[in-house]
Amino acid sequence: MSENTFKKHRIPWLVFIITTVVVFFLGILASSIVERRAEAAFVYTPKVEISDWEPRNWVWGENFPREYQSYLQTADTTFRSKYNGNAMIDMLAVDPRLVVLWAGYGFSKDYNQGRGHAYAVKDVINTLRTGAPTGPNDGPQPATCWTCKSPDVPRLMNQMGIQEFYAQKLAAFGSEVVNHIGCADCHNPKTMKLQISRPALIEAYQRMGKDINMASYQEMRSLVCAQCHVEYYFDNSNGRKNYLTFPWDKGFSVEAMEEYYDNLEFTDWVHALSKAPMLKAQHPDYEVYMTGIHAQRGVACADCHMPYRSEGGVKFTDHRIQSPLNNMANSCQVCHRQEAGTLFANVIERQDKIIEIRDQLEELLVRAHLEAKAAWEHGATEGQMKEILRDIRHAQWRWDYAAAGHGSAFHAPLETARVISTGIEKAQQARIKLARLLSSLGVKEEIAYPDISTKEKAQQFIGLDMKKLREEKAVFKSDLLPKWIEEAKKREANMPVKYY
């Protein structure tokens, strides 16, 4: 083919290729416009009237089928990443040292990695930590433990009063708290706007001089999560009884909350081995998140854990509340343009490094508890032990703050590493002081480290009778629980649903 002939045919082909590309992108643009128009044209037409304090998720689902169907997927427990996920994991079996760290506290009996919201009520009933009540109003745990587990809670608080609800026993509401976490926990039944349904968060804001009603929509997409995914304690001062309270008066940091607790001389429990006055971190997810880069960039909890999705031309929030690692295309990759494999590896790398140093602190704490136990056994006085026990308290508070948070290594790896490092320092200080004290008491040899290689061995070491605990729980579940379920079904059958 001559050069002139080639030039003659090249121009039409170039025009054809360019035209094809332009038409392709115009098609994408047109499709996007049509989809957005369909979304804009969507009009919410309720099928049923949702009453105030309506706790049944399926009733809300009549009006919001897409959100409800996605929410039902919180029952899926198949996803598991390297460390967490939706699967139930026996954390005491994974790491038996936890049994020693929580000696004398309920977590040494039973501690499982949390599953989806669909199991909130069921898991509270099943865990050995909630004891074995012998009657409908008996049992050691307060009703406060139900607070974050069910939309039945705000209904009951409205009926009987907030303080009166907290003052009851957990078992008192066996036939009342039956609907797991759901719609009414976060949404106004009339306007569907996000709202705070738990008083503890509102009260914490008030004590800080803030009005939660002034929060923006984007802030609310995290604050509805902060109703539950936070550090808290049960206040028994000034005539209150197990009143749920957030220790935020001095700030969100681990040191600020530690100062708050120290000033109150508050103690969750006294350690069975060391006799240290301990603090148990719950799950300070919101506080840790607030110190991380995503919060600084204005990313809300829902942006990652409940990203938007489209279905049938309708855009809605995916209520399958889960790890972003199981939905990276709609969560991480909306902002981050790297491949999913790269992003996943980045997260695991941060988790590996945080857990590496967290395990170091954990080992130091186990040894500190054992050495403190030995010091008591060899005649140490309260005066000699006071400063040591304070160091153990502060060191384990930092370990638990980093360990109890769901995703701390991702939410704020720098802050989590800082917290753990200060915990290591305090644990080392406690052990140095213990070494000097033990030496002065005539103890020259190293304190023997017990065989706690399994959960069972660790529980036996701290004196737990697990067989008895399981038998008591089995009686509770086989006798009282079916009666409560029957009563709950009767009550639900009498609750009206008004169709338009």
C-alpha cells in the first residue's frame, strides 16, 4: 500500500474510532442521568403507620424493604478477616492470658468476638457473663446491660422512666427485650431522620456544654453509633442505681477518662490475684475513631460500615452493618483508588504491628499480677502496694482500651500505638517496684509462671468452676427462657400495626 493510500484510509478510521469513544462516554453519561433522575423521582409512600417507640424491625421493613432486606444480612456470620469479622470467635481460647488479666471479673468466664446486630439479644442471653438467674426478677446483672441491645429499651424507658429502668435486674425484662438492635435505635418513626434514642449520649454532651441537637447530618451518621460503641460505666452515686454514664467530662482520650475514674475512685472490680482496683474498658470505638485520620477528614462511621448502594435505580444506605473489608468496593475504594488487595494488605499490616506490641504489654501485665500476688503472700502491706497497684490499674486500662475497641488498629493506629506504649512503660514501672519489694521481703528467685496455655488451664488456675457455671446457665435456658419467649410472643401479637 502506498503512503498516499495509507493516509487516505487513516483519516476515516480515526474519525470512526473517536466517534465510537465519544458515543460510549455519552451513553454512560446518559445512563447516569437517567439513574439519578430515577433516584430523585423516588417518593417515599408509607404502607403502614409506624408508631412512637415501635420496636419491631419488620414493621419498619414494610415501608423500607430495601433497607430492611439488607439489614437482615447482619445475621450472616461467614466473613472472617485475619483477626475479626462477623464470625463468633472464642477469644479466651485464642488468647488464654485474657483469663488471668480479668481474674475476678465476668470476662474471665466467657468472652466472644461480637457477631452482627441480629444476635444482640441472643448473645446476651447465652453468655456466661450474664449469670444464671433463678427467677424472673433475680440475677446479678442489672437491666442496664440491655441498654444497647434492643429498640425495646427506649420503649421501656419511656413507659417506666430512665432511672427506674436502670434500677431493675437484667432478668426482669426477659419477656420485654426481645427485638434485636434495629430501626428505632437510630431513626425517628415520623420523619425517618437520624435521632439519638439513648439518654447517656445526650447527657454526656450536656455535661460537656454541648447541644447534640446542633450536630450536622454527617456527624449524626457517627453519633447514632456512638450511643453504644463507646466506653461507659454504671454510676451508683447520688441515689442512682447502675445509671449508664459516659466518662467524657474531661475529654475522649485514654488519659482524660482515666483521670475521670481516678477522681471518682471508681473501680469495676478488684483483681482476684493482684488485688489491684481495676478498670474494664468496654468498646471505645467512637473515642478511638475521633483521634484517627478518617474522623479528621470528615468520614463518618456509616460511610465505611453502611455505604450507599443502588438497586433498581434507587440509591439507599446499605444496612448490612459490617466490616468494610467485606465490602471494599463500596467503602474503601470510593475514596482510595488502590486495588482491593493492596488496601486489604495495608489494613492487615497495621493490625499486625499493633497486636505485636499489644501482646508485649499483655505479657507484662500477666507477670505483674502474678508478682503482686506473690508480694501479698510474702507479707507486703497496703502502703507498700498502693503505688504498684495504681501502676497495674493504669497499664491494664491502656491495654484494654486498645484491645476492646473494634478496629482500633485501623481507626487510629498512631493513637493506639501511643496508648499501648505508655501502658508498657507503666507495666514496667510496676514490675521494677515489685522486684524491689519482693527482694526486701526475702524473695530472690523469679516468680514461677503457671501453665495457662489453654483457656481451661487458665480458668482452673484462677479458681473458676466452669462446670458449675455451665450447669446453672443450662437450667436457666431450659426452664425460664422458653416461658419468657412465650410471653413475648403473646405481647407482640397484641401490638397493633396500622395499615394506610
